[in-house]
Amino acid sequence: MAYPKVLVIDDEEISRISCERILKRIGIETTKAGSGREGLDLLLAEPHDLVLVDLKMPEMDGMEVARRIRDYDPNIVTIIITGYATIETAVTAIKEGAYDYLPKPFTPDELVIVVQRGLEKRRLDRESQALRQEKEAMERNFVTMVTHQLRSPLGAIYQYFEVLLSDLGGDLSKIQREMIERARERLDGLLQLINDWLDMNRIQTGDIAHRLEACPLSSCVSAALAGLEMAAMEKGIKLSVNIPQDLPRVCIDRNTFREVLSNLIANAIKYNRPEGKVCISACETKDCVVVAIEDTGLGIDEKEIPFIFEQFYRSKSKAVRQQQGTGLGLAIAQKIIRAHRGKIEVQSRPGEGSIFSVYVDKERRE
Ligand code: ADP
């Protein structure tokens, strides 16, 4: 911190000036304010590292100022100066977001010690924040780089397996064919994981909020179902869609919202029983449209529900493990729907089925 900036808020001019003089001797620049409101305006106008605020002031007292500073920027270090130093005031001050308090009257040395300690905390906070951001950026870049580098060679290997398994591959013994089929299946899972992981990193919450547009839900559902009908047919699962004609349009980002519906419908098929049912229905509430995806499948144990939206979480049950999956589908869906300012709810009965309900804003009719 090259030039730390300190703000002194005190209604007594003499106190402001003496703080300024003492701190100037150790090379600290101060700004002064005669009331809480003036101080808060100064904070908004230019960044400060530390605020010294008198507890007893007319209009807005020091506690209220500390509370507002904490709400505005919790990283600013606030020190309360008080003539009534009791344990109680100290505790309340700290609760309201102050870092420390200084009982009046204080000597210049006492002021200097408290301010230097506060500024040291500010410096350490900043350093650790910068390190955290750097670490996060490195992790993001590293993962994205590795996943990109892995995807193309794995895709090529997959193609070779396809050729070997087709007639072009010549005569393969039964055992060779089985081994290649197993390898292809594992590779398929790995490619799915890489694609999901890239997806998870690609979704930028801010971008989605900017792309929201009003769309009819039925067209989103049709788009999501394309490509899943085959999987349903293979398992003998009956798909039904029940969307009221007069349902208001939904405010969504088409591509990512379709991805959410696809993920949920794919799960409803994947974790269903053979010859089961999947029903997609919708209704409206005061502000939202609710899309429900209901299945007649395995269901989810109540204990597991809090975890299913976490990255890489998959149920330990054998029936789930028999299905290929990455444990990222619901985490992606949750991230997308949160970016829409909506929510996903789950109701489930083990052995009977589950309902995933997605809430998104509806178009307002003037
Ligand atoms: P994946 O399906 O790849 O495992 P998801 O993130 O989509 O990952 O789902 C996480 C877990 O939630 C699944 O492994 C499964 O245990 C459970 N789950 C999700 N959808 C359903 C469903 N419709 N019925 C039963 N369990 C489900």
C-alpha cells in the first residue's frame, strides 16, 4: 500500500485536527469529515483504507457509520473512537463491523499503534485477496487448457475405435470386439466429462443475464426433446408434454435454457425404470413460469437431495452407478438457472420417481 488514506469522522474540529497532525508525522495522509453523512459521501467519492470514527455524534452516531461502511465495503478498516469505553461498547462496535476501538483520551502513540495495526490488516487482506484471485485464474486457465488439449486426441482415438468396430476394421475376434467396445464406452464417458467441464467453465453468469428474451416455452421444450426421443424409445419410456396454450412466454436465454431442460429430461430418462414415463408440464405463478419434469424412476433419497447439485456428486446407489454420468449435469443446470435469477426445486420418493421444477420469470403482460 504505497500511500494509505485515512478518513477521520468527528464532529469536534479539534479532535479531527489533532488526529491529522499525529498521523502526518508518520507520513499518513488524512481526509476529515465533521459528520457521518459527510464522511460516507467522501468514502463514495474516493477510496480510503481506514476510517477513524467518533462514537458520539449528533445525527448519525459512530455505530451507524461503521455499519454503513461495512455494508458498502467490508474491506475498509473502521476504528471507533469512544469516550465511553466499556466492554459492551467494544463488543457492539466490533459486531457492527468495526475492526478496533480507541478509548478517549488517547496519547499520540496509542493512536499511531491502533492505526498502524489497522493498516497492516488492510495490507494483508489485500495481499491475500490478490493471491486468491491469481490462484483462481491459474486454476481456470490450467483446467481449460488441459481439457482442450485432451479433447482432440481423445476424439481421434474414438474415431479409430469406430472404424475398427465397423466393417472397415476387418475381422475382429469376439473378445477383441468386446474389448474395443468397452474401451469406446469408457472413452465416451471421458469425453462427456470433458465436454461438461468445459461447459461449466464456459457459462458466464453475466452473459446470460444480458441475453434474456421472451420465448414460448413449448418451442424450448421441443428443442430440448430433439435428440432425446431415441434414448427414451430404447428404454420403452413414454414421453408426454402438457403445456397450457395460454401460458405466458418465458424470459430466458434460449441456448442455455434448452441445455437445462435437456439435462433434466435426459436424467428423467436415464434414471427411469424400463417402460416408465416422463411428463413435462408447466404452470404459472404470480411472477414465474414453473416447468416440471416428472419421472417414474429410481427417486432420490432425502439425505442425498442437498448434494445432487454439487459438482461431481453422484449417488452411491448401484442403480445410479450402472448409468454413465459425470455428476456435472445438475451443477450446470443450477448455475444457468441462477444466472436467470430463477431456481430449481426437487421433490422425490425413492423407488417411485422425482419431480424437478424449474422457476423462471414470465413475460409481463402490460
Ligand atoms: P449425472 O447424471 O451425470 O450423474 P447429474 O448432475 O445430472 O449427474 O445428477 C447428479 C445425481 O443426481 C445423479 O448421479 C443421480 O444420483 C441424481 N439424479 C439426478 N436426476 C435424477 C433423477 N431424475 N432421478 C433420480 N436421480 C437423479
